Amino acid sequence: MTLNELATRYQISPVVISRWKSEFMERAQEVFKKGPSTAEKELEEKQEEIEGLHRKIGQLTVEVDFLKKKSAEILKRK
């Protein structure tokens, strides 16, 4: 199909289709590359960082609760 036929069929501007094509051609290697993309690697790293921070928050929460309990016990003794 020609560009104009595609544009008419899908009711999209020919300019938009041309832009999509040029963007795809620039990134075609990345699209068909095997293995995780750079964006996927970055996302995985960020998720691991978030999980680590959640673990740290949990640990600190437990420590704060423990210290509150112990400080209340100490204050009751006086």
C-alpha cells in the first residue's frame, strides 16, 4: 500500500505515518535486539533499589518499635 492509501484506510495523517516510520528505522536494531533493552535494565535496577529501600524501611520500623518499647519500660521503672 502507498503512504496515502494507508493514511486514508486508518484515518491518520501521512506525516504521522512518515514520522513513525523514520523513528522505527532509527531504532530498528534496538527493537529486534535479543536480550533486555537499556530501558529494561534501568527499570530492573530501579526496582531492585526500591526493594532494598523497602527492606531498610522495614528494618528501621522494627528498630524504632523496639526502642519505643524499651524506653517505655525504662521510664516505668523510675
